[in-house]
Amino acid sequence: MSKQLKNLELGIDSSLSYCSITLFKNKKIFWDRFQKNDFGHEKNLSLMLQKMLIETQITPKNISFLHLNNGPARFTAIRNCHALMKGFFFSQKVKIFSYKIFEHYFLGINQSFQKNILCIIDTNRRDLAIQKLNPQGKLIGRIKTYLIDNQLIDLLSGDYVLMGNGIEKLKKIKDYSFIKKKLMGPIELKSNYFINNVYQKKPQGKFPRIIYPYSPV
């Protein structure tokens, strides 16, 4: 592969409870892995990267574009991902497409609709972080945090579709059983979502600053 392909794109993520790496070009995937990972992201992500290099025989010179999200997310997990990529591209320049975590989730939606979207992120604390997006994936307003109480029920009962890993926590609570009918987007993050570049972003030459924290609690 290394002799045949140039200008490859690499998507990588370890911002929440999964690690994933995707190697692609023009929406064609050449290598893709996705692994549940609650702790020790740096070890498993490094092993995945090593496996990709062995199986594809590519080097950083084959890769022209890097896709990654810069949070807000679990800081240590996402920092390890960025640190791994800084080392990997230490001697090779790469153009970086940076996404907020909500935009990253949006790229995983496989259908279109007219309603606004609520992306619900599990903060691993006592609250949930929620960001509103329009049907084109643009962020509306600022992220807000909500306790799991009646105020959150009122919000989620509105005319929205839902996505995000916080759905998993709410599905276990009887009072939130109604959200199953409103779920339209992914509840897990995968690096292969990056092949769906549905709106324009300009690449940058430097690694983006990680957004943290997403919860004031």
C-alpha cells in the first residue's frame, strides 16, 4: 500500500470510552479499528496504531490530513490521543481538521431531518453536558450542564432529536424511557465518522488546544 497511495487521511479518537483509528482516502476506508476502552487509552491506542502501520506498511509521509476532535471530553483520554499524534508526525508536517466533540458525533448521523439536535455527553459526574446543533451540524449557543431531574426531562421532551453517549445513562432511568423514540444519531464515537465531511472546514498546521472542562461541577 505504501508505494501505491499518497495523500491518505487519518482519523483517530480516544476522547470518551472508546479508541478508534481509521485510514481512508476519498471516503474509501483502507484500515479501521474500534475498541471499547474505559481506562488505559494510551496503551491500546498505541497498539492499534502499531498494528495499522504493520498491516498497511505506510509511514507518516503517506498521510496528508489528520482528523481529530479537540473536546470537550475526558481530558486525559483526549490528551493521550493528541500526544500520540504529535509524536507520530514529529518529523512530518500534516494538515489537521479539528472538530468539537459535538460536530464529531454529528458526522456519524446517517439520515437527514429538519429538527434541531441535542448532543448529550456523559460527564462521568452527577450531571450531563448538552449542546444544541442545527440540522446542518452547526452549534447553537453554548454548552450547558443539567442535573438528571425534571428540568432535564422538560428539555428533552421538546421538539429535538437526540444523540451522544449520555443517552446510555438516561435509558436506564424509567422516567426517561421516552427518549428512545427521539434517538436519531450515534451514541458512540468512531473515527470512521470523519469520512463524512458534510460541511467545509479549513485545515490548520498546528494541533488544536483541547477544550476542557465541559462541566463546571
